[in-house]
Amino acid sequence: MAKPEKSRKNTPAKAAPSKAAPAKPPPGKAAHKAPAATIKIEAIGPATPDVLDRLFAVVESRRGTDPSVSHSARLLARGRRKIAQKFGEEAVECLIEAVAGNREELISESADVLYHLIVMWVDAGVQPAEIWAELLRREGTSGVAEKAARPRDPLA
């Protein structure tokens, strides 16, 4: 299998390797993620939506396993608030890359959002088939009509 090419827009040319330890991010700031790989779809085979069902099965299988071995197990062990926080962080990163026009980063962050959404589903006991059924129910309905059919929020 071919190794994905690395790509990052607005990245300065690489400097000579430094022997100094990498700088730690300031308190409260997350370390910058590694550049996203440009994925060549032909190199990995056809992409189909059932990848989400397979990912769900993997995350579900991690529930209750050793958190030191599995990121999914670690998130599930930390609870719903932490899972929701991570989902929110990834969603914001996805939005930032979309607004910035960084296509490759948007793809990478979108995958992160979907992964963390699936972790939330597992934690909440939601099955992907329930989401797919809701999407099917909405299919062919205008978004404007669908929203108008929802019960009105008395606080809105």
C-alpha cells in the first residue's frame, strides 16, 4: 500500500533539525497536530459509507477495555462530558479549516468529528441504524419544510 503524501498549506520550508527539545504549548493550549496526510483514494480502495458502521463496531468493542491501550476505551472511561468536549473541539477545528479553505485539513478534521460522534453514540447507546433511519425519513423532504414541521420551541 502506498504511503500517503504529507501536505500542509501555509507551512514554511523545513529548517535544519534541531537538537533542542520541542517547545511545550502554553498552559491551556493544545499542542499543534501533525500535518494531515493527503489521501489518495485509489491507493486505499473504494470508500463506502459502511466504513462508519465498521468504525462503530470497533469503538463499541473497546467499551470496558484497557484505557491505556485504546483511545476509544480511554474516552469512554472518562465519561459523557469529556466525550462531548472532545467532539466539540474537533467540530470547531473542522469549522476553522473549512473557513480557511484548507481542503486536506478539512478532510482530516471531518474524520475526527465523525470518530468522536461515533464515540458519543456508543456512550449514549445510539445505534447507527437509528441515525440512518432518521436520515431516510427526511430524504426527499425540503429542509425548509422539515424544519417547519418540527414542534415550535416556546423559548425561541
